[in-house]
Amino acid sequence: MENGRPLIVLGRRVSLGIILESDATFLFKVINDPEVHRYLSNPGRMFYEYEELDWIRNLGKREVDSRHFAIMENNSQKIVGVIGVREINFSNGSGVLGYFLEKDSWGKGYASEAISLASDFCFGTLNLRKLTSAVFEPNTASKKALIKNGFRECGRYRKHSFVRGHGFVDDVLFEKLNEQ
Ligand SMILES: CC(C)(COP(=O)(O)OP(=O)(O)OC[C@H]1O[C@@H](n2cnc3c(N)ncnc32)[C@H](O)[C@@H]1OP(=O)(O)O)[C@@H](O)C(=O)NCCC(=O)NCCS
């Protein structure tokens, strides 16, 4: 527990904690940053404050097929991003990984560590067998963070998504099997 927030997975520089209602302001600011949103689905979509609060308030119900975490910076004990596994299918043992960080926290290795922590949780606690993730081709940092964590490219949808500044780009599909 850090400042009233239970931490679920502890890491070296970041940890994964429970998302609190007080994180709504952070989410509202970061998810509406065009640079953060550029490589997420529905670019150009605006997110409203009440939606963030609703989303947080419904996370408990969503646990039926998803888990979402606040990515917490250990030094500052501040939230720097969100990582989640959604579309969990317990009979297949599969789930889809997604994440984003506030811009000020990019390039510090935080996504790489958060993906490692979330993968450990999915394989070690949820007993999932396989994780997948889809990344737009120009999103080099995201692809590298997945590859560093043992994800492998397993296919692509060619020229599938429109990304501002790049036109239509491939959706690169990644997968990681729990092979321990
Ligand atoms: C993608 C994102 C999560 C990466 O987070 P991050 O904490 O900056 O990533 P890391 O610091 O762990 O870096 C991962 C790798 O990418 C490299 N990298 C970081 N920024 C980069 C950039 N702009 N261009 C190229 N490589 C980059 C790092 O050097 C590192 O590789 P290395 O270990 O070989 O040095 C972050 O940029 C983000 O939130 N983007 C917007 C939302 C998004 O794209 N989410 C993912 C959708 S699939």
C-alpha cells in the first residue's frame, strides 16, 4: 500500500497498483493528449471527464474479462500510465495487452518494465497461457518494448489503420506464450 493505494505487482522502478477514482483527472489529461492518443484506437476521439470516472467506477464489473492497473513510479509514488489486459478468455487462457504512459514519462524504460510486470501477473496469477497485442507499424517504442519482453510478431493486417502523419499503416500483431 502506497499512500492509500494497494500495489498489486511490485517492480524495480515502477509498480502496478489499483486505479483510484482520484486518477480520473490524470486519465482525462493524458488520454486527450494527441501524441498519446495517436497510436491508440479511435484517434481523434475526445474523452470527457465523466467518461473517465465512469470507466474507473465500472472497473470492478469489468473484472469478468479484464484487469487494469495504474503504472506507479516508485520514486515519486505518482501515476505515470495505465496498463491492462482485456478480452480475457479463461477457457483459451488468452488476453489482449494494452498500455499508455504520460508523455513526460516516455523513454525511461517504464513501459518495458510495466509489460514485464503485467505479463508475470497474467501468467503467474491469472494462469493465462497466451497474451497478444497489436501495434501500429510506426510505433517503434511499443514494438521494441514488446519484443524485449519476449513477444513475437505473428502477422499483420496490411495498411489497416490510419495514423496522422503516416497515412494507412500496418497493424502488427504480437503474441507471447507462457513457455515457463
Ligand atoms: C509506447 C509507449 C508505451 C512506450 O513507453 P516507454 O516507457 O517510452 O518505452 P520504453 O522506455 O520502455 O522503451 C522501449 C524501447 O523503445 C525505445 N524507444 C523509446 N522511445 C522511442 C522512440 N520515440 N523511437 C524509437 N524507439 C524508442 C527505447 O529505447 C526502448 O528500446 P531499448 O530498450 O532497445 O533501448 C509510450 O511511448 C506511449 O505511451 N505511447 C503512446 C500510447 C501508445 O502508443 N501505447 C501503445 C499502443 S500499442
